[in-house]
Amino acid sequence: MADIEIKNMVKLFTVLLLSEKEQYGYEIMKEVEKKTGKKVSPGQIYPFLKQLKKYDYVETKGRAERDKQAYYLTPEGRKFVARLSDKFGDMFAIAIKPKLTMCAHCSCEIYKGGYKERINGRLLSFCCENCAKGYRMLNTQ
Ligand SMILES: [Zn+2]
């Protein structure tokens, strides 16, 4: 099976975002819109996520409805991103340039301050304590 071809920025950003942390499809859509400055439709995101899943590059967790599923990279997916990184080089470096910190729960941008908490061994940034609480409830058993 030939590897997935990354032929546009939407796909490139999608895998980049997934390489940072697990994401919901709509979060990817919003972020890609922000990064490209263009409107992104579900039709540009979900079929690609489905393709990534078919290749075992991503796994999903959460409920079956597509908006309730979080996508995350598998070890194979990480290798795929590494291959892309070799191929795209500079473009990759530019795409992942430093950016504002985002709340790990609601994805809003944290301009200053915010709230940090260690959850599941990772120090995460949140916009407020309530988001940290929400995140903790969703991500710990
Ligand atoms: Zn928040």
C-alpha cells in the first residue's frame, strides 16, 4: 500500500496538529482555518482523518459520533510524520513555529497567566481552573 500523499496545506496542518496532541475533528478544522486563514469544511478534514485511520496512523477514542471522537497518532503515525518532516523540511519548521499557548480543554488562546495543572503526568495549560477540572473529568478514570 503506497503511503498517504500530502498534497495541500490542510492535510499538512492536520498531521502537524495531531503530532502535538490528540484532537477532535472540529478542533483541527478551527486550527487549520486559523493557520491557513481560509475557510475549512468538514469534507476537507474527516475523509482525510478516515484515510489516516485506515492506514493505522491514527486511532480514535470517545463516542461513535464523529464530533465526539478524539484522534491521536499511533506509533506508525509518528513515523509517518517523521517521514513528512524529512520531505518537507523548512516548510515543516515554519508551520510549527512558536505560537500562543492554547487551553488544553477548550482550545482558547491563553494570552497571559492562565492556569497550569499536572494531569496524567503532563503539565498542561488551561485558561482557567474550570477547564482544568473539565479536562480532568474527561481524561482520568
Ligand atoms: Zn479553557
